[in-house]
Amino acid sequence: MTHHSVVVVGAGPTGMVAASLLGRHGIECLVLDRWEDIFPQPRAVHLDDEVHRILGDLGVAEAFTEISRPGRGLRLVDPAMDTIAEFERDPDSRPHGFPPANMFDQPELERILRSAMTRDPHVQFRGGVEITDVATMKDHVQVVVRDVATGERSAVTADVVLGCDGANSAVRAALGTTMRTLAPEQRWLVVDASSPVDPGLWDGVHQLCDPHRAGTFMRIGDTRYRWEFELLDDETVDDFPDLGALAPLLDPWLRRAPRTDLELVRVTEYTFRAQLADRWRDRRVFLLGDAAHLTPPFIGQGMGAGLRDAYNLTWKVAGVLGGSLPEAALDSYEQERVPHARAMIRQAVAVGWAMNGGGERVAGLRRHVFPVVTRVPGLSSVVTDSATPRLHPSMFVRRGSMSPRRLEGTLCPNAPTERGVRFDAVAPYRFTVVTTVVPEPAQRQEIARRGAEVLLVSPGSDHGRWLRRGRVSAALVRPDRTVMATARSLSALHTLVPPSPSPLPPNTIGRADEN
């Protein structure tokens, strides 16, 4: 029986990102999955700029940029394909250094993540196994696995187990955790297709606002497209076996390109669920990604939520295992992430209803209200804003003022610094004090003793203006770029700096792309 610092169950995007982040902290981990290779079918198609930053910390942001396409915005259309309203993103607004919306093909992203994970000497991958039990012992966690090919059972032990094994999570079942439903399920038909002929459609997400059958269209890549249609009660995916059967759904979108030029990649039925696990943790076993929450796709945050989980938890695990943080640090994961995930699920449900719900009466109201929204200064940009809710208070999110401008629990901008690089490249995986006040020698020495970095910024810089908007002169930023605490004087902040996670091994630190 082998022992590992961390066992990651599930090698989807959440599991691979978690393992790679742990490896960057020098934490040895084993990744277990039923499949030897990545899942070849497209699923998620969107990541925002906040999540793009996570890929940057893994050193794969540039590779992701090469296989992704910036999302232009959102257009609402009626059954006649006439535009109700259009919300276009500002292409120059990049507070986190990346496009606020990014369209991609999930298998291509998974290949990038798999390559990054398997290159890390601290990460071991084992495919072809199923998890049959997870049990917490006195001083370790035991994971029982079954070899898919031979049926042979074996066990491994770990200090920490991360359950990243999806909606049908075996880890969640072993913990006895249940999923709570926050909104009714919806059945949708998902059509992925490719075509060498450009259909000539506006290069953003189209939402069909039809009370009889809602739909969505989006361009994924140069030749890849996706349609999603709400299924009627008496319909199943079997009713749409080929392009001929799909004609009534697709033809309204293909006025400039013949349907015969399309090649179907996949036609499947998805059940959109809004669910949240009632417990995300049992001692040193944690749930991440779809094992912990399921979000309807109307705001494109399903996969991103799992990567946020990994980013939030891994530096805390590294700190606890390395001895720089107390065991209580692990409590903050559920405290911070559950309210955030719940808020995102409810936002997705609300956006879905606003675009599709309410029947004929609301559909008529929608045709009058949304065009007005596009003409109200500042209100239109709210629709395309990629910023997510601030994290809930914890030992790593100190409760500040009740001002809506407060920075605690929000992300520090990934703006250029006076050093000539973006913020994420300054102090990867460490705490950072961002301030417009020159530290006294004793303050700087104390911050350095705790393994943190001081980033002195000018009042007129991007970060200086960010601090001023928050009405503070200093902010303590965590390894996951979240603001832990702020103050109007550095003397009120520098002693709050926790010890940074375990030292990083040489030659394995991946710095964010300095773009």
C-alpha cells in the first residue's frame, strides 16, 4: 500500500488543475481516473478572464489563447431571428490581462492541462481504475480502487483526498453527502457541428428568446459551432438522429450557408441542473467541481467554478501539509466557496429565466425592456461583466467595511506593474502586500520574514487607482490573487500577513504569462 501527500480522484479539468497547482507547491500527489486518456467529446465551451488567470499561473495561458476565441458578447433574438437586444463587450477592457470571455473546445484544453500535469515530477497519474471506497482513518485517508481491466482491488493512503470526480462522484457517495436542488431541471438538446463555410452570423453568443422552445447558438472556433435547444416534454435526443431531423431547428440560423456543409460532431441530451452539495468536506476529504455543485450553462460558469475551487483550496492544503498554516486554514474553503457557488448558480438560473422564462406575456415584455437596457449608460456593460461575487468572510477574508467598493474577497487586478510585468508574475504562490506607502525597514523585514512580497505602486498606476477606489492605501493579496485584508495605513496591515505556503522547489515554478 503506497502513501501520498494528496490523492486527487478524477482527471477532468478540475482534478488536473488541482494536481498541477499542488505540484507547483512541491506537494507530491497521485491522480486517479477511470480513463487512461482525456474525454474526447466537447462539453464546456467558455471560460472567463478570472479563470484564464488560473491557467496563467500554470504557465499555459499562451497555449490556451492559441486554441480559444474571444467572446464578442450576447445577442438576444426572437423566433424570426430579429435582434431584440445586443450587448457587446469592450475588447479593450481586460482588468485581468485576458479577454473577459473565451470560447474553446474542451478536449483541446484538456490536452494542454494533461501535458502540463504529466510534466510535473511531483504528480503521478494512474488511469484505468475506479474508486470503490474512501475512508478517513485516525491519521490518514484510505482510498480503495478497482482495476477496470482486471477487477483487482487495491488501496492507497493519503494525507488529503480531493474528490474531483464529477456529477456522479464516488467520493461524494462515500462521504454520504447529498445534492440539494436549487431550481427545476431542464432537458436540452446539444448539437456540436463543424463547417468550412462561415454561416455569416454575428460573432457572439445568440440567445433565442422563444417561449415555445428556447435556444442558444455560439461559435466555438474557426470552424466549430454549437447549438442548444430546449427539448419539449415528448422529445428525446433519438428524435434528432441526423441533419434532416435537425433541419427545423438549424435552418433559421443557416440562411447564408447550406445545412449540407455541416458535419455533426455530436448530438446529445443534457439535463441542466442547479444543485449544491450539503457538505463539501469531511475532515481531510474535500469535494471540488461538479462533485460539489452543478450550474446551468446560461452564464458559462460550470467548468470555471471547479477551477476556482482548485485555486482556492490547493494553496491552503500546501500550507497545512508544509506546516506554515494551521489545520483551521482548511475550514475557509467551504466557508468561502459555498456562498460563492450558490450565488453563481442562482445567477445562472435568474439569467436563464430572464432570457427564456415566463411564457408569451413575459416574452412580449422582454421585447420592450431589453432594447431600453442597451441604451442606459453603464447598465448594458453589467450584462457582459465577467466579475463574480466577492468571497464570504473567513480567516483569509477579513470582514471590512460594508461599502460596495470594499476590496476584501475580490480579485486584485492583473494589471501591469512598475516592474514591467503583470501582477500575477510578481510573486507567484505567495502573499503580496500591494501598497502606495513606502514601508519602513522593520515593516518590510517582517513581511519578508513571513515569506511575502511587497509591491510598491504609484498612486497614478492601475493598482494605485484600484486602491484609491477602495479607499485604502494597502491591500494584502493571497496566493490565489484574492484580497484578504485592506487598510488605510501599512502599520495596520503588515502584521496580518500569514506565512506563505511551503517553499517552491527549484526549476518547477511556472510564472504567469507576462502578456
